[in-house]
Amino acid sequence: MKKPSYQIKKIMVNSGKPQHVILLDSTGVVFETNKFEQASKLCEILNTNSDSGWRYEIITIVNK
């Protein structure tokens, strides 16, 4: 069994309804890492610096 990988989603509120957006890297590809610590740290940084009230959460991808 392979290790899981991790993505980050941004949760915004649009017209009172939550809207989920997957974080992209600098080339427009979905950001994905197999290091939970890296995803967790990035998520922490993004949440700390969010001035619009957006939230960031980790998504676990189960690789088969």
C-alpha cells in the first residue's frame, strides 16, 4: 500500500455559501505533497495570513 498524499483546499464564503477551491502551485498544477508536515505548515501559514477570513484545510488523498 502506498503512502497517502496531501492537498490543500481554500474555503471561501460566496453569497453566504461555502465555496471550496483546491490550491494550485506556481505552474497551475494542483499542489500535492506526500509529506504531512509540509502540508500542515503551509496550511498554518495560509490561515495565519488570511485577511479575508478564508480558511485552509488539508485533504488526504489515499493512493492505491
